Amino acid sequence: MHKKHFLIKNFILIAALISLLVSPALAATYQELQKQIDAKKQTLNNLIEQQQFYNAELEKTQGTKRTLNNELNQIQKNLDNINFKIKINEVQIEKLNLELEQLQMDIGNTNNEMEIKKGVLAQNLQQLYEKNRELTPLVIVLKNQKISDAFTEVNNIQQISESLKISLDELNNLKIALADRKNEAEQKKEELEQTKIQLNNQKAIALNLQEEKKTLLSKTKNQEKNYQTLLSNLEKQRAEIELEVSRLEEALKAQIDPSALPSARAGLLLWPIKNAVITQKYGATSDSQYFYNQGKYKTPSHNGIDIKASVGTPVYAAEDGEVVATGNQDLYCYKGSYGRFVVIRHYNNLTTLYGHLSLIAVKKGDIVKRGEIIGYSGNSGFTTGPHLHFTVYFSPTFQMSKSSSCGPMPIGGSVNPLPYLE
């Protein structure tokens, strides 16, 4: 028994010595990792601040006259912007990898500390077992000549019991800390995977922008007069498409059953863009009034809202639902309508349309969750600058119609999105 007790004490002593020897090296490595993480955080903050410059440059190009050179310049600015976002995500991935490495070190250290605590706990248990087995309060009093010695021995047993309780508490705290670290590590891994996906998508957007530049140069043969002819034809084509869509949607709007619509409630739908800034509201707007006065709109009404967003900004599903349509109308009517779009039917009699995307991240038939990335904002279709067009339809009226000039066209009876968003 004494031999076993001796071995346990030696185990504790060795473990403690190992801990003392290893800790300084581990601490140095941990501190070095923290320095690298802090440096990456600073780099990220600097990059995010610099990105404001790119956004400002983009806004300048949007207010310029429609010329071939300005159009090419805008595409290049969008490409610069998306490349900058790629750089931000690359640094973010480096930071997340360092944080994961640090967390794994935390987990290893906590496991080691738990083993030491288990050894201490085993020693205290062994001591308490031996004392309780061999001695009772009466035996302690009888075997000691002095009452003070008996009290001392009883006090020693009590101290072992208290030490046992402390060891148990410490071990439980370490278990909780270990579970927290493991949970944090899983969250970091998930964030890392999502960032990698976003990085790949942004690289795909950059390729799309390069292709867009090639297409424009091909269509205009790099000649301003050809660009102006293209622009004039696009305006006519767009007017025809708008007139057709307006006529179809007015008929579908008459089929909306107000009693079947969900009650207006702020937050029923999630904003599809974070920190949304509306550039054109639903219904009668200055732009829609202009086309109405020209006879190109049947009614002076905009069937959705436009949200400011640079190319490559994540677009989120407004609510749980099923992707019922995706497409790229630029394949049928170059720069004539919604461009790349996604349509989601929700389970509350509402269907949402997301237009002018630079990249589609879902496919028809996918079941998506509220807040899931379904695409990235862009400049496809007919736009005067990058933004997201967001329409909310009464679901029973939504359909994919075959447009006479722009292939498959999403149409439906629209309702004002703002009461569901604000």
C-alpha cells in the first residue's frame, strides 16, 4: 500500500516538473501566435478602411457620361474592388488558421492540466481512503497520548477532504473550459470554410468581370460610335421589355388576395443586404415616373426596391424557402433586364426576387435558410451602377413567363417590401 502511495506521489511530482519545464516554451509559442493574430487583425482593419477608397472611386464612375471609355473604366473599377475583397478574405483565412492553431494549443494545454489534476485527485482519494479505513475518531483519540495530537490528526484528514473538494472543483472547471474551447474551435472551422467558399466565389466574380469586359469590347470593336449605337439599341430594347413586364404584372397584381398576405410586421423578412441603403423605393418613383411619362410604363410604378451594393457583396435569403428559379437574362437580352437573378418561394405566401447579381450561389430546387448566402450583388442586366434589385411577390401570382424579347422572365403581382423589412 505504501509502495502504491509512493508511486502516486512520484507521478504527481514528475507531472508537475514536466509542466514547469514545458510551460515557458509553450507560453512563448502562444504569445508569438497572439502577436501574429494581432498583426493580421490590424492588416484586416487597414484593408477594410482602404476599401472605402475603392467604393468612392466606383461611385465617381457611376455619375459619368455613358461612353465606352467610362463603361470600361467602371468595369475595371469593379474588378479592382472585387480583387481587393479577395485580398481581405485571404488575410481573414490566414488569421482564422492562426486562431485555430492557438485554440488547438489551448485544448492541448487544458488536457495536460486535466491529467495533472486527475493525478492530484487520485492522490487525495488514496490518502482519504487509507485514513478512513485505518482510523475512526475513537481509534484516533485512543492511539494518541495527547488530545492535541488527536486533534491534529483529525484536522489532517479534514484538510485532505477539503483538498479533494478543491481538486474536484478545479477538474470540473477545466472540463467546462475544454468544452468551450472545442466549441469555439468548431465555430472557427465553420467560419474558415465559409470564408474559403466566399473567396472562391469572389474569384469567379472576377473572371465574370473580365469576361464582361471582353464581351463589351467584342460588341463595340473598341469603337465609341459602335458603343453609342449599342447603347441606343439597349434603351429601345429595355423600353420594350419594361412595357411588356409592366402589362403582365399589372394583370397579376389584380389577382392579389390581401387576406392571404401575411400581416405586415417588421423583421418578417431579413434585409438581403447588410446595412442596406435604399437608392430607389417601391411604387411611384422619379425613375418610374420618367418612363411612365414617355409611355414606356403602363403605370408609374417600380416593382421592387433597389439597394446600394458594390459588386461581390453577399446577398442573403430573406426567409426560409425553396429556390424556384435562377437565370441569366443577359444571355437573351444583353443588359436588357434583371441580368443574373434568383427567385425564392417562402412558406408565408411571399416570393422574393434578387436581380442584377454578379454570381448565383444556389440552384433551382435548393432549400435555403433565412440569412443563407444565395448570390452576390453586381451589375448584370440593365443598371446605371452596381446594386441589388429586390422584389416581393404574392406567391400564387408568381410565374416564369416567356418574354417575347428576353427569354424566361420572372413576373408576378408585387407588394411593397418595406413593411416586412423595417
